[in-house]
Amino acid sequence: MKIHSPAIPAIILALTLSSPTIAQAYNRDQLKLLQKSVAEWNAMRSQQPELAIDLYKANLEDANLKGANLSKANLSKADLSGASLDKANLEGANLSMSYLKKSNMKQVNASHAWLAGANLNGAFMKDASLKAANLAGANLRWAKLNGADLEQANLKEAVLFEADFESANLRGVQFSKARFLENALLKDAILSNNTLLPSGEPATRGWATRHDSRFVREEVIAPPEFVPPAVAAPVFIPENMPSGSPQTVPSKPVPDVREVDAWNAMRKENPESKIEMNEEKLGHAELSGIDLRKADLSKSDFERSNLDKANLAGASLAGVNFQKADMKEANLKGANLEGAILDRAYLKNADLSGTNLKGAILYGAMLYGADLDGANLTSASLFDANLEKASLKGANLTGATLTGANLTDALISSTTITPSGNKATKSWASLNNAVFIDK
């Protein structure tokens, strides 16, 4: 089956040092109307059916969008978490990498929608229409899809842990390489010989019976070709631009950050490019080895993402959520992680030297062998953190919480500042099973 990469609008990027930062986002007038009244919005759509709807990366968290006509709208990377979308029309909409966590989507029409990489964790989609929708790589953990129609939908590489497909129509669904289908609820779901299992093999009556599902045999048909929705060129309205923002149109599309090889190639060609990606939703993303050095990622979400060996040196990461993220051997040298959430993050052998971790939450973080030389850890929470064999030479731990932290064989120097605000001593290191280096 031929699957195209999703068409993603360019992020904010300056391709040369002399170029101004690109200012591109949603159409503010359209967003204001949608937020004001669904009835007025639908009337506008009826009067102007051919009008391109640009809500790329719009913040619609907890919005009441019941019955809204969002067909063919560009909602790529929009934040729709907790939104009410019951009976909304999302037919043919571009929702690539949108954030729909715990959204209400009962009886929504999302047929032929492009939901590649979308986060639908815990979304309520009972009786939804997702016929021929592209959900490749989508996160459907704990999603409720009871009675939903997913005929010929693409769920390749989707995460399906405890997704509820009870009584759903799964005829012709492409589950190739989908994860945790065995943990999904499939009671009375309808599968056919056109349904492809994670192994790539067609479903059988025996497989359906073992999973409490129903099986129907139908004429063999080719799976649909999933073509990404066309994205119109952004319209720059002067009065809608942030104050003082230059109005530069990008010369060529920028690869999406999840396409790691293409992204890194772009960074290699433009090593001094300015990257601004504030409030990105990248939870559960596979970003091993990504080059995000010096990027501005303030207030972004990387919960449970794979950032092993990622280059985040000098990046602006204030307030970023890295809860339970895999960050083994990541380079965070000189990064600003003030107030960041690194709750149970896996940072074994990571480089955090010179990093600003003031007020950061590092509860239960794995920091075995990490380099924290010269790091600012003032007021940081290191409760139950594993700092075994970590290097804390010259680190400032003033006001930090070390209750339950493991400092066995950690390197402490005379320039290390303890939580009391005093310089570390050999006796302090000994009390914490650490190694003292007098230099």
C-alpha cells in the first residue's frame, strides 16, 4: 500500500542568519469566529464553502465545537485536547499530529480525514465515522471506539494499547505494524479477509474467534491510496501578525521534526538556522538522534518521547514536559531547563553540564553517570532521583530536595554547593556515599 508522508506547513524557521524569523500560524479571524459561535461559523461555511480554513496549530483546548463544520480544514498540530467535537464534521480534514487527548468525538464524521501522528489518547469516539481515514502512527491508547466505522482506515504503526473497538467495523482496516493490538478490546468487532493484521497477514476467521470478534468474507479489494490533503499557501494578514514580526514567507517547506533523517539533513545544510517551536505537542514521538540544538522549544510537550542521543545543546527548554521521556546519552549541555518537568525521565549518561535546571522537577529521574558539572540545580526537586556515578562538580544545589536521592559514587568537588548553600566537604560527600574531589 502506498502511503504518502503528511503535508505539514513550515514551522517558524529562518534559513540564514540574515533572514528574519518567519511568522506563520492560524488565521486569527477564523479562530475568533469559531470560538465565538459554532452557529455563526457554520453559517459562514455555508456561505463560503470554498474558503480555505487555516487553523494550523490553533489552541482550541476544551473548546465547545459540537456540530461544527470543519470539513477539509487545516487543523494540523492544533490543540484540541478536551474539546467537545460530538457530531462535528471533520470529513477530509487535515489533523496530522493534532492533539486530541481526552476529546469528546461521539458520532463525529472524520471519514477520509488525515490523522497521521495524532494524539487521541483517551478520546471518546463512540459511533464515529472514520471510513478510509489515515491514522498511521496515531496514539489511540485507551481510546473509546465502540461502534465506530473504520472500514478501510489506515492504522499502520498506530498505538492501540487498551483501545476499545467493541462492535466496531474493522473491515479492510490496515493494522500493519500496529502496536498492542493484542491488548485492544475487540469484542463483537467485525473483521474481514481484507483486514490486515500487524504481521501484514490478512485476518482469518480463527484469529477473529480467538479475539471475540466476528469475521466476514468479502470480495478481495485493493486498499485505498492515502494522499495527504493539499495545504494552501499561508495568507499573511498584517493586522493579525504579532507586533513587530517581519512578514517573510518561507521559500520551501521544512520537514516535520518527526521525520528525523530529513530534519537532521535540513539542519546540516543550515547549521545556523533559528528554530522556534514553542508549545509543540510531541508526546510519545520517536525522536532518537534529533538535532534540536539551540532550538526554542519553551512549554512544549515531550511526555514519554524517545530522545535518546538527541542534541539539545543550548536549547531553550523552560517549562518543557519531559515526563517519562527516554533521554539516554542526550546532549543538553548549556540548555535552559528552568522549571522543566523531568519526572521519571531516563537520562542515563546524558550531558547536562552547565545546564540551568533551576526549579526543575526531577522526581525519580534516572541520572546514572550523567554529567551535571556546573549545572544550576537551585530549588530543583531530586526526590528519589538516581544520581549514582553522576558528576556534580561545581553544581549548585542550593535549596534542592535530595530526599531519597541515590548519590553513590557521584563525583562531588569543593566547588559543589550543597542544598544548605554551603560548599561541599569531604564529610558531606562521605555521608551521601559520594566521592569527593578536592578541586
